[in-house]
Amino acid sequence: MKDVAIVLDHRPGALADLGETLGRAGISVEGGGVWTFDGAAVAHFLFADDAPVEPVLAAAGFRVLAEREVVTVRLRQEEPGQLGKIARRMADAGVNIEVQYSDHDHQLILVVDDLARGLEVARTWTAAS
């Protein structure tokens, strides 16, 4: 899976335009969200690795900031403190979490600054679960 960061106009209908563009291209969003801050809007959405997101959105006039692989982890939802625990393990390994959200399958999605180390932390986490 990959995270795609997309700049959106901060106006009514911008998200609808994005969703309609993706839909016409047959591209499904697997998770993510949109955040606005100080008059700017940025979306981070999760897509299948082979989805041609960037060319489709660029052709429609959207600005794609980045496409990055993600770390996927399943948390034990019934156990409070899971987010803090996995975030602490990432931090202790020197991994900075740059983006965090959930996918449609209730998995934690992390965009990190060191993918190899982040994946290793996730493997260790999963093995211990």
C-alpha cells in the first residue's frame, strides 16, 4: 500500500472533485483523511501500490506532494494505550512518525521517515502480539 499526499483547494467541493476524479479512474481509497490548517488543505489517502494515482490526479489539475510506502500495524483495540506503545517503540528505534491514520480494515497506517526501521519495529510488534 502507498500513502499519497495531495494538496486540495480550501473550498467547498474540493474533496468531491478529488473523489469523483478517482472514481472515474476506477481508483479506490483504502483509508486516510483531509486536514486543514491555516488556510491550506492536505489529504493523505491510502491506495493499492499499483493504482495510478499521481498521473490521474495530475491530469485533473491536482498537486501530488508525495507517494510513499507505509507501515501497517494491527492494534489490539480492546487494550488501552496501544497507540502510545507502538509510537514509543518507533521513537526508541529512532523512527519519526510523520503521518498516522487508519485504513478501512481498522489497521494503523504510519508514514515514517525511515521505512526500513519502521517495518522492522512493526514486524517485532506483530510477532509479539
